[in-house]
Amino acid sequence: MTGSYVALGLALATSALAGDAGSATTSLGVGIGRHDSPRQVVIGTGPQLSHRQAIQDSWFWGAGVERIWLVVPSVGLRAEAGLQRRKSSWHPTVSAEVGTWLGRLALLSTDHPAPPLLPPTSLRLRVRPLCWSMGDHAEVSALELSSGLSLEAPLATRSFALTLFSLGHQW
């Protein structure tokens, strides 16, 4: 239930900050998230809510929240900035993002008897190759892939997110 309030608050905050600088898109989708490090694990699938705001013709910033369940229920937050192609109805994007998970499974050992202080956080590159505008106000996207390195243990962590499908409204 808390994840729903976080998602609603994030959507309202990004919409309020967006103003009238350019076009904005709010999307609802389904995705998979994974952060597998030596000391903490988050793996799951669930709904995602994201918002992107165009800064100029080809630049944008955005934020998103997702709620996943599988190994441990968790809420993921991300912030991104990147480039988008807007010359036709097909507009792929690429962006740099920072993502974090507010819940995790901490792996304790004799070497590390206490859980990590920071939540699982990573720097990722997000690619949205299959994104189309449908009419004047709709957007459809599939197979968005985000992969990167953890801040905790960059070489020993696999961190990625995959949005299977999302449907958005362009403002």
C-alpha cells in the first residue's frame, strides 16, 4: 500500500515541476527488476509508473517508481536524463539513470554480520528502442532495457531492469 502512495506522490511532484517547458509523457507499465550483489538482493516483477518531461526538442528528464514482488517486496525509484528522437511517430530514447530499491534481502555472513547501510543503488543506461506515438496523445513502448553497475560493489553486481510493456499519455 505504501508503494501506491509513493508512486502517486512521485507522479504529482514530477508533474508540478514540469511546468510548460515542453511535452510530457506519463506511462504505466509492467516490468522486471534485479539487483544481485554479494550483500543484498532484489528480484521481482510488478507495475511501473514513470513520467518524462521534454526539455528541448531532443532532450528529456524523467522519474519513475515501481513496485515488485518475488524474492522480497520492494519499491524501486529512478531518475533519468537523456536523448529522444522526435522526427516521426517512432521515437527511441537512450538515457542515463540512477536507480535505488527501498526494500531488499540482506545477505549476512561472518565477514559482514551487519546489513549494508545503503539501499541497493546503481547507475544504469536505459535504452527504449521500441517506442511509438499513437495518435495525438498516446504512446506505446515495449522491451525497455536498463543495465548498469552498482555503487556498492560495481564489478560483482548484476543490476538491470526490463520494462516489458508500457502505455503512456502525452500531455
